[in-house]
Amino acid sequence: MSVITASFSDFFAGASVILTNAQTQPEIAAALDAFGYDADALQQGQVLFNTARTLYDSQIKEYGEQHAATQAFKEAVNQADKSYAAHRQLAKVAFKTDAQRQTDLRLNERKPLAFNAWHEQARHFYTALLADSDAQSQLARYRVTSETLQAAQAQVAQTFALNSTQEQEKGEAQNATKQRDAAIEALCDWLSDFKVVAKIALEDSPQLLEALNLGAIA
């Protein structure tokens, strides 16, 4: 990709000056027309500019959506894990002499840090408990009801859905960046050629070259 030494805001501001003045100042337009940059050619540059700026705005929007999705995911995991950790500890107490349930509920394993492994362990924990009425009866003494377990199971399920949304938003943000970069590269290439021709066309009119502010474009 062409190198942009200025910030995106400076880059777009400089490009806008070039395109606006090239199309609206008669002396500049006439000089450029003599070297093949007529109204249609300048409009091509304008289209590239409009596309690049639109995709620039879209990329910012997509990353905002990604960050919101990531925040929602993290908050859901924290809440679900808080419930899961408490229920897991209570289950360890309730089934400390029950080797079968310790294994079935995976109480003899560490609680994973990685999301996918954590989710699978928590999902299985609640699925197994809700299928075991005797186990639920033993947990009831600690005020852990079937409704409580179902609510916690729903929290765990929500984390998986939110993670999927987060991953989708990541992909869309990355794609938006690729589209933005491609559009800016096309605009940079157009401006690079234009600058060479404009300096030839306006060689004897430095004030008109200054009006194009060509130095603002890398």
C-alpha cells in the first residue's frame, strides 16, 4: 500500500483541497484539461475519494461494534463464572465422598482459563446436575435450587452466543479495514499520478500549485 505519512484526517483534508480546487478553479481546470485531466478524469478522483472516506467511516463503526461485543462477552463470562465457581465449590462439599459425581461433574479437574475449555466444563456441569434429581436434592440444603441451576446454565449458554457474536464482529472489522486500505491505496495511486501531471501543467503558475496544496499529499 502507498505510504501515508500524515494522519488519516490530514490525508483526507489534503485530498479534498486538491479535488475541490482542481474542479472549481477555472484556471487550474483549464491547465489540467490540456494534459488529459478533464472533468471526467477529475470526477474519477472524486469517486475514489468519496469511496475511501465512506469506507474509513465504516471501518471506525465496525471496530466500535466489535469493542461493544467484546465488552458484552467479557461481562457475561465474568457473571457466569462467578455463579459457576460458587456452585462448583458447593458441589465439592456436597459430593466430597461421592467419587462418581466428582468425576461426572468434573470436580476433580482444574477450572480452565481458556474460554472454550471453560465453557465446555461449565456446560457439562449444569447439564449433568439438571439430569440428576438426587444430586439436586443434596444441593438443595445449600439453597441451590433447580431454578438456580437453570438460570446459571442459561448464563453459560449466553457466553457462547456472545463469543460467537464477538468473533463475527472481529471478522467484519478486519474486513472493513481491508476494504478501507484498498480504497485508500487506490486514491493514493490516483493522487500520485495527478501530482506529477499537475506540476507539469502548472509549472509556470506556482500560486495555482499552492492552491492545490500538493505538498499535503504523501
